[in-house]
Amino acid sequence: MKKPGHFISLEGGDGAGKSTQIALLVAALKKRGHAALATREPGGSPGAEEIRKLVLTGEPGRWDVMTETLLMFAARADNVAKAIKPALAAKQWVICDRFTDSTYAYQGAGGGLARETIRRLETLVLNDFRPELTLILDLPTEIGIARTHGRAHDETRFEKFNLEFHERLRAAYLAIARRDPARCVVIDASADESTMAKAIWTVVAKRFRLK
């Protein structure tokens, strides 16, 4: 009988190395015979990818925080309906680059939207659907910003926000981990790629009883 899949998210500020670690985790799962899907937020489904272009490009003030939050939840709802839940139903593992915790961090702590407003939207849009395990990749803000400056891409809108904004993001993620220790594990993202991958696999293997 095919084993059930599981839903894991990776969170953290820009430059934390989420994309690399997701690829390594998916590869580790597949090596051990588990079907795995990598997805991202905003994005992951055709409709959500279109919304991604609206949210991640342009200048910081392009959207007010409520509009931005609604766009994020619209993309998330489509990703869940079109990609995440079908994969889980097919007993695949789903590894997602960001989920609702990012809204609490970016639009909440960063943009000033009340946490209760986000919580109500989460309940309305997702019926409180969330990952079973969330790995929060944490590193000093200055290091994360320095890493993003070397990238060649056009999704730079959030990278243009000031240092104080990014400091609030880091503090918000650590607060999320403290509030929900049963779901969240903080990973030292200042470590090298291999060390991070081993730490992540140790957590995943222990949580889901893998070898």
C-alpha cells in the first residue's frame, strides 16, 4: 500500500536559502522512494503564478497592505486547490516555499495588518488548512539582504523594503516558532548548504519516522 504524503513548508526571510533546501529535501525524499512535489508561494499553480507577477514586481508601494494580503490569499487558495491538495490526495509529499506564515510576517509584522485580520482570512479562505511541519530558516538580516543583492531576477519588490522591515520579518518568524513549537522548527540558515540539509533531514526523518 502506498504510504500517505505529508505537507511541509519552509519559511524565512529573503536570502535564507529556501529554494536550494527545498530541492535537496525533495531529492532526499525521492531517493528513499517517496513521491514529492515542490511548490511555492505566491505561485505553484498557473493562476497563482499570474498573481505572483503582480505581487513580486514593481515598487514597494505598489499595493496597500490589505490589497496585497488579498492577492496573497487568492494565490494561496488556487495553489491549494490546484496543486497541494491533489498531490496530497495522490499520497505525494508536498514541500512548499512559504505558506500562510509568510502573510503573518510580511503583511502582518512587516506591513502592519492586524494579526486577527489575517487569522480571519486564513479561516475563511483555507478553513485553517496548514502544513504539518514548518521549517523556519533563520539568519541575521544583514546576511540575507547581502545574499539577495547578488541575484539576477526581476522579482525584487520585497527586497527593496528597508532594513527595519526585514528585521520585523525575522522577529515575526521567530515569534511564530515560539507560539507553535509543535509545528515549527527553527533551522540555522547561516550554516553551509550541506549542514543545513542534514539538519532539515534530521527534523523531517524524526517527525515522520523515516530512515
